[in-house]
Amino acid sequence: MDKLFPTFHLPGVLSFLTVRPLDILDIILVAYIIYRIFHLMKGTRAVQIMFGLLVLIAIAIVAQLYQLPGTSWVISSLKTVWVVAFVILFQPEIRNAMTQLGRNRFLGVFLKGEVRAIEEVIKVCQALLVRGYGAIIVLEKNDGLKNYTATGVELNAHLTEQLLVSLFVPDGPLHDGAVIIRGETVVAAGCTLPITKDPNISGEHGMRHRAAVGLSEETDAVAVVVSEEKQTISIARYGKLIELENIQELREKLNRALHTKSGPAEMKENKPADINIKEN
């Protein structure tokens, strides 16, 4: 093994340290795992829980330094149940992490993407334009959106065109909020999203557009907005709002954002007739 991975000395004042290529790989993997953990926790209650755990660790260190027997005993008692408590507190994040690991593009390069979900969303957008309804549809990616789904009505329903169109019927109880989709599941409807404070957003855009941009500033989710006033479709990603020219452009943007690729058979079977958005 030493012949395959020889050790070498670090330069300068650190020359007394020896490093193997496997040590560098180990550091990179640990850094990536920590990064992914914080990435998954961003925008969820797990961040507050993590800070709480850090406070307990700090208290334990202080109790040891200053020899506080009572505090040390309480902290030691918690150690017996910390594994179970960790799993319970972070259960949604752990489940989401395992799901994302299974859907990782590097590990599952041959897995079919959410092509059907994209085509359903496209058909919904066309139907909403024809009816003159407004909507905001969010497609979840890697960042968990639990904090936002909690503000709406939980559905966990199979994604269909009929369901989504019915959710955005004017005067309906959920039509003003956002619909959040995970894979091919409509997780929640009537959700409240953060409003962007970007002064560069045009005054012509309403609250739906500002909410879509606000969410895209805080997460990697993709937000599609159908404007009932302007009869246009826009897409928000990473704090940027783009008004689209036609349905084909929407398909291309969604496929690129979700790293999917429609096959010939799927395109022939599912592809709706392209329309020029701004003329309808």
C-alpha cells in the first residue's frame, strides 16, 4: 500500500509533517460531507436545533473547566440518550439527505429525472394561461423547503394537471399561495414564500414574482410564475427572474435546472403544443 500511495513532506515550517494522497482525499470527503449537511439544513428548523446543541457542548466544556459537578452530571446524563434524541430531532433532515443521496447525479447518472413532473407543470402553465389564472409553482431541488411547506396545507398528493389547475382557481382557499412539488408529489399548497428586497425587480411585477425571487435567493428551488395580469410565464432561479417567450423555452429552462433530459419517446408522448406566451 505504501508503494501505491507514497508519503511526502509538507513544504516550509510544516516539513516535519508527512502526508499521503489518501489523507488529502480523506480531508476532501469530510469537508464535502460537512458542507452537504449544512446545505441540507439551510432554511429548516434544524439550524436552530444545531445551535442549541452547540450551546450544550459549550456548557459542558465550561462545567469541566470550572469543575461544576451538578452541571457536569446533567450533561453526562444526556449523553445516554443523545443518539436517540439526534435521530428524532433531525429525522426530516436525515430522510431528506438519504433521498438526495439516492438521487445524486454522480451516483445515479442513469436514473430517469423528473421528466414527467416537468411536462405536467408545462401543461398546467398552458391551461392556466388559457383560463387567465395566476399561479406560483415551486419545484424543490436539494435544499429542504420544510419551513415553507409548513406555512401551507399539506397534501402529499400525486402530481396531476387537474389537481394543480384546481388549486389556482380564483377565490379558492389556496389560490393565492404557492404550490411546492418534490419529485412527482405535490407536497403542499397555499404556502407563503419570502418576499425579495431586491430594488432592481421591476415595479411591473406583482407579489407572486417577488415571492418567487425571494425563495430563489434563499434556496436552490426553481419557481415558475404564471401572471394573470400580463398573461406571461416567468421562472426564478438563484435570485434572477426571467420572463419566457414560449413553452419550449420553459421546457428547456426546467430541464436544465433539474438536470433532466427528455427522451424522444417521452417528448412525442407528453409534449404539449408550443404556444407563444406573450400572444396569448
